[in-house]
Amino acid sequence: MKILKKLLLINWHYFSHQMIEFEQLNYMTGVNASGKSTIIDALQLVLFGDTAGRYFNKSASGKSARTLDSYLCGELSDNADGGYRYLRSGRFTSYVVTEWYDDVKHRSLTFGGVFDVYSPNDKTARFFKYIGQIPDDQFIVSRVPLDIPKLREFFKRGNVREARFFDSGKAYRDE
């Protein structure tokens, strides 16, 4: 069985940098707007490899307006001009990463997504997997998350075993 051990969120909605550790049994409680659905949506993103947002905030009544861009940029609200206000703007990198423990093979597996954002609606996304744990630096060097090219270099230097990037969500899901 594969057991979820950790969820790393970097620049994901209101979370600028958060490592969440899981036990065998977990309960998620909190007042409205405390981040419960945000965490569930992050897990769904990694599990389904779906960047279209079809599964985002299914607990909300009616149709959810949450999108991958709103999570990455940290959408706060509408502004007076009919646009949106965001926590993050300009160039930044986001991560949603899960670490699992395979109790049959006795090893850790890491699956995740990295997103280089240039502006709302302009981003590059890659899903990845490898054998091993989330690194101690949590993909951050000099207080800046590794962008996709730097993460590729990190993998090429042999920091993890059997690292693989996927060119599409479909290829990731198929794996």
C-alpha cells in the first residue's frame, strides 16, 4: 500500500510555503475559508494530473470559479475595474508535491507539479515523479523555488532516483 506522508505547497493560493505531514488517519477541520478545500484541490491536482480544474472545490455549492491560475497567483478578489487582485504577480514558481511511502517495497515516492508563472494565464507546467523523499531544501535555493530548468538540472545531477518529467497531464496520469 502507498501511504501519503507529506504535501508540500509553494505559492499555492494563500500558502506561500507549507509542508503538511500526514498520519495513517487524518481529519481536516476548520472554519470557512481556512484552506481545507485548497489542500484537497492541491491533492487532486497531483492525483489526477488535471490542470483544467474540473475537480477544484467540488464541495462548494454550485459551480466553482476556482482555476489553476487563481490558485497559482493567489486570487484575492475582483477589483473595481472588473479584473482580479492577486497575492503574486510577475514571474514566480509554484510547487504542489506529495510524498508517499510504499510499505511493500519499503521506499518513498514523490509525485508533483511545478509551475513557472510569467503572468496570469501564461505559465509552463510539468508533472514529475521520482523514487525518494522531498529534499530537505524543499526545492528552494537562496529563498527562491527552483524553476523548471533548474529542477531538471537538480534531477540530472543524480539527486533523486528514476526522476521523470511528463510533457502532459495525460502522460502523467498514464504512468
